[in-house]
Amino acid sequence: MTPPVVDLARENEEFRKGLWTGDKTQMVLMAIPEGGEIGGEVYHGNDPLLYFVAGTGVARIGDVEMDIANGEVGIGPSGVFHNFRNTRSGMLKLSTPYSPPEHEPGAQHATKAEAEADE
């Protein structure tokens, strides 16, 4: 039996780890190091949900900034700038489904720099 996604996300140490990709949906795990960020972005055609399972940080969605923590969900609405930063000690960990899939199946990047080089 596979552990729940929350457990897998808490155990993940990769910046981005593709957990599963289907025809219409993808599940990705992320681990953002102290002082790191996902990186500002605007998606068109999907509204990613980010479920935070460990750590704390700051979300910027459009012109609004707010604190985020374990157990909360952030949404990056299509067409709206968003970024999520780890502003505290320890890793900020999360899972995020994309529909449609956003990354190559099995995409795995140890660091943000690796992920950016692969895009």
C-alpha cells in the first residue's frame, strides 16, 4: 500500500518531484529550502492548488501577501501572478495537483536551479 500523499510530501527533499502524471492531472511534491521560493509565475489555463504540509512562509497572490503554514491551501488563479516563499527555518513542503499536467511525467529536480535549467 502506498503512503498517503501528505506523508510522501513531508518525506520529500526534492525541490520538485513528479509523483504521478495521468492524461488530465498531475501530482507534484515540492520542498522549498530556508530563504527559497517557488518563483514568481503566472499560469494560463490552470489554477494550481498548493497544499502545505510542513513549514511556514509567505504567499503573494496578485498584490496580496499573507502568511502560510502547515495545513493551509494556496491557489494560483489562472492569469494572476503568484509566488510562495519560505521565510522561516526548516523546509516548506507541499503537494500540488496540476490539471492539465504542467511538467514532464516523472520530472524530478533537486534544486530550483535544476528546475529552471530544465524549463
